[in-house]
Amino acid sequence: MTNTPARLLTLLSLLQTPREWPGSELAERLDVSARTIRRDIDRLRGLGYPVEASRGSVGGYRLVAGAAMPPLLLDDEEAVAIAVGLRAGAGHAIEGMDEASVRALAKLEQVLPSRLRHRVSSLQHATSALTRGDGPMIDPGVLTTLAGAVTACERLRFGYRSGEGAESKRRVEPYRLVSTGSRWYLVAYDLEREDWRTFRVDRVSEPFATGARFGPRELPGGGGDAAGLLVRAMKWEQEELRVEVTFRAPAGFVTARLPASIGTVEPTGEDSCRLRTVTTDAMEWVALRLAALGCEFVAHEPPQLVEHLESLGARLGRAVASAPGRGRGGQG
């Protein structure tokens, strides 16, 4: 193989398999001399690939973990597997999944050959995922289109449905995607309204990158804090809940089962802890998350949360009492 770039790519593909390759075997595979293999290994090292050489009569090479992430070569099956996994994750507002995951998906789908994009779409449409149901379903194609426009500073057109169900057409300059743990939002400058807006991604339809580039605008307040702008917009739109709850369980147990977006749990003892937070999440959603924790707790504030939990408990009690075999007429 005399073409050096093609030979380097083939060599890199071999080294990315988890094994040690004797120099003689690599030379035979690539139909070159052992000296050429040594020069190619030095070229890969110069490009940032940490190739380790072992000593001995045979001598071998293997790719090891380095200080930085070099480019990877993926075969067709590996590329499809990664894309399907990223699309499945992007389709749900998974807690802890940030913008980097969506950027990775956008980059991968940008370079996938059409035959592989078709395979990824077919697998996505032919499978279903069992999710927690905390957040709305999101079309991964919508998410990656938005992410690509954000990265390229490219104007977008899309349809949008408000919380009241009103349909509208929007033309925006997208600034950033923000994940709250249960939902994805797009922070963008609305060109028709001449003001900044936040859009729930699950309400966006048929996004289209227009190809028109723009210079980034400065966010209100400066600093480029898109998450802060979203928080201020949500507080303006929604009533704040000042929540105070004590739990009869260790802080680690409760923290592992509550979304980080609700607030921080403080330990008050070996087997007790307390949550004091201000949230704009729906009161019904907070109540359900508390009820699903699997431990005893006492809700102190706000009064409407206490009343809702009392009503919920009564309904659940009636549901059990009316079940066959329960109640005064049953056998217990």
C-alpha cells in the first residue's frame, strides 16, 4: 500500500482494536516493510495518537489512553450503534444529559453516509423505549437540526405550538439549547418580535435551517448565560413554589431518587434529611415525585402542596379500599 494517508487510516483502524499488534503482522497486513510501519507509528504519534510499543524479539504496538481525545475511526456497525444510542437518549429529556451529547449526535449524523442514516432511522422507528415519563418525547431529528443551527450561527424557521395550543410560525436566530433535566429548551432571538424568547423543543415542529448566517447577539444582562435567561423566563411565566419537606431516610437515599432540578437535600441526622427549595415545577409533578420516593416524609410548605398530597393520599386509599377482597365486606 503506497498511498500514505490511506495506509495511515488503515493502520489506525487496526490499532483501535483492543489488542497488541506485532510489527511484522502489521507490515504483512499493509504490504510494507517493518521500517515503514515504524515511520507510520511516529506519524500517528505526531498527530496525537498515543501508540505504545513493547520490547522483545517480535515487538508490538497498541493504542492506549492519552491525555486528549484523538479522532476515532468507526466501522459501519459501530457508527450505527452509537448514532442509535445517542438518538434514543436525545429523544427523552434525560436528567444529566447536556448539550455536549446533542452536539456529538449532530456531528455524527453530519458525516454519516446516506445508507447508514437510513439504517439509523429504520432502527429508531422500529423500536420503542420504556421511559420514566418525567418529560415529553422529543424527535431527535428536531434536536439535531436545532443544535446544528446553533453551532453554525444559522437562522431557523419552524412551527411552534404555545401552551394554550396556538400555532405560529417563527423565524429566529438560535443561541443555545438548554436541558432542565425534564425538558429541552431553545434560547433564541425572535426576528419577528424583535426580542429574546425561549421555546420548548417538544413544541417545535418542522425546523428548517435557512442557510442565512448571522453574528451572535449579546444576551440581556450580558455574560452569555442562556440557562440564567431561561430561569428568569420560567419564573416570569410560572408561579414559584417554596417547598419544605423532611424525610425519614438518609440524605444519600433521597438525593439519588430526586431530580437535581428540584433542589439540594440537606442531612439532619443519620436517617433523616430536609429539602428547602424554590421551584417553578408544577405542584402536581412535585407531589408525584415525593410520593414515588419510597420513604416516609412530611410536607410542611407550601399549603397547596400539603393539601394536594392529602387529597392524593385519600384517593389512593379509596382505590385500595374498593378493590375486591378489601374493605368491611372482604376477608382482608
